[in-house]
Amino acid sequence: MTDAATICSELLRIDTTNDGTGDGPGERRAAEYVAGLLDEAGIEPVVFESAPRRTSVVARIPGDGGDALLIHGHLDVVPADPSEWRTHPFSGEISGGCVHGRGAVDMKGTLAMTLATTLNWARQGLRPKRDVVLAFLADEEATGEYGAGHAVERHRDLFEGCSEAISESGGFSWQDRGVRLYPVAVGERGTAWMRLTARGVAQHGSKPAVDNPVAELARAVARLADYKWPVRLTPGVARLIDELSRALGTPIDLDRLDEEITRLPRAGTLFKGVLRNSANPTMLDAGYKVNVIPGTAQAHVDGRFLPGLREEFLETVDRLLGPKVTREFVSFEEGVSSPADGLFDELTAALLAEDPAGRPVPYIMTGGTDAKSFARIGIRGYGFAPLMLPPDLDYFGMFHGVDERVPVEGLEFGVRVLNRLLLPHPAGAREAADG
């Protein structure tokens, strides 16, 4: 049996930090490691680069018919400061029942489950019930231009026959009031990463300012940060709240959702980030000397908008910025949504086969994934990286946080669920589980 925890540990030891500068040297090493595992098991990998060292891997496993299913994930991770971690973020240490390291949650643990599952099929001579296409991609933690964006533009043929996909940020357990919920993502908010620019008059810092762009930008950024966006209840979020009400056995008042988040903090985590649009300033850049007022000042903003609310979002941003601050998109992608039936029903059935007491619910992601790129070629995406987690593990808090870790037992649970989902039932899944 190939061990998901071991693969996860080995992936975590490869530093695939993506700081957004366009250079990802570790991505090639990780891609070569993945391609080597696939090749050794007799699964032919296709390896390609969008730029030097920005490497991705795609492989197809033939199945018994029907539309192919894409399972995609990203090899890169966000930066990590070792001084903030209890274990080194690139140690891949296995201790205390967990695999530790940057990317354990986002998303090398999921890659490890996928690899362990499919490598075991190859070694046991098992065949999935439909074609499965595996994609291990560069650059998701920046714009995706060097990863999924390049893949769908230049290598679309590799995804022939794929109509649906699964990837990160869903399918993990989240416990509240003794109920083990499994949020399965059926959509994502749109993304609007923006660069703001204020222009003024460059002059000596000791003189009365004629038109100080630093001050103008600071006021605009403060207005944006302080703005209380109104609640906009979209159909997908309304369905989530309805299913949470039934699962938890308590009505959730749609007219008092902020108060309900306080009353139900665990369950509220699943919807508090998707009740509104958002625009958070994240970077500032102005000036070059303490006694010089510069001619320009810039800031970056991470904007997210709910389905159908693009125009309202942009009009509000422009009003808050005012006439002296301009904006341009660094990255812009519409939100995506998939039906909470069909494949969604298969995903929930696979979870319930391994955890009959669980309660799967559909939810909308606050952030974004490579699913947006694949949606451009007609592939519907679902967030499904199945894990059964300890009730006190703050899984959401570890996304881009410190001391990222994933339980070994959770990875083993995920492999069993993937077998349930992808192999002919029940014999195939049992055979894979028996090794």
C-alpha cells in the first residue's frame, strides 16, 4: 500500500513557495517527484512548463466509460516564516498523529491522498468507473497564469471529455453541537485583485503639501477598509443556511445573520465570509525618502464579490476611492457555481459510506481556486478534499496560517472516500481498501 502520509511528508519537504514574483523554482522539483511516482506505477505523466521551473503534471487513468472526472490540485504554497512555527514549515515532520508543514492543508495533503489512491489502483490492477484525469499544477497561490491558466489555454486536449472536477477546500469535517458537518463547495466568489494609484505633486517634505498622494491614498484605503458591506443573500448561501438549520436542529434567522454567527460561531464560519462582498487593502507602496513627498502612491486590494454582484461591487469601490484614486485589475475572475445535485450527490454518498453519522452540506468558498480557470473550458468544479478531523482542530484557521498540519488518520479516511467515489461499488472500493 502506498502511504498518503509518507507522500505528504515528502511533498512538504520540497519548498514550493510562491511569493507572486513569477519565480517558482520548487515547483519543478515537486512536479518531477509527482511524475516519478506516476511513471513508476505505470501511469504516464505529461510534464510541461509555462516558463522556466513553472512546471505542471497531467495524467489520465482510463476508466469504464462516461464523462471523465478531473482531479486537480496545486503544487505551490504561500510563504512561511520559520520563526513563527513550532516545527520547521518545510520539515514534513510526522509527529503527534499529524503531518506538519506549509501546504499540509493547502494543499499537499490532498495531493497525497489523490496520489496514494491512484497509485494503489495501478499496483492492484484496479480500474475506475470512468476516466480520471489528474492535474498537479503550478502557481495557484498567485494568479494561476503559470499553472491552470496556461494548462487550459495551451494544453486543453489533456482535459478532453472532462465535464466535472474536484479539488481543494471542501469535504472536510467541521463539528458543531455534536454534529459532524461536511461542507462540500459548490461555488466561489469572484476575484478582483486591484492596484490603486494616487498621483500628486512631488515636493520637499518640509513645505505645505500642494497635493500629497500618500495622504490621498491613505484616506481612500481607510474608507475602503472601514466600509460595512451590506448582506446579500445569494441562493447558494441560502441553501447552505437552510441545510445547517436542519442538520443542527435550530432555526437560523435570515434577517439577523450577523447575530446568528455570534450565536453559532462554528456553523457560522461556513457562511460569514460569503454574506457580503469584500475589499481588503493588503499592500502599500509610496515614497523613497523621508523628506520627499512623492508624485505617486500605490496600494493593492484583495476584492471578492458574490455571484451577480460584480457591478454593485465595482461601483461601491469607485465611490469609496473617490475621484483622485484610480484602480486597475491585477487579476479578475468571475465567480463560479455548480449544481448541488448530480456529482454533488455522488460526493455526499461517498462521504456517508465512510461516516454514516456525517451531514454533508453545500457551501460557497470565500476565496478562489483553479476551478475558475477550468470553468472557462466548461468544467464544473466542486471543493472536495475529504478529511475526518478532530473537533477541536481549526482547519479553516490553518489556511495560510502557522503550524499547518493534517492528521494521518484524516488522510487515510480521505483515501477510503476517494475509493468509494471513483471505483465501481462495492467490490472495487473494498478491494482497494484491503490493499
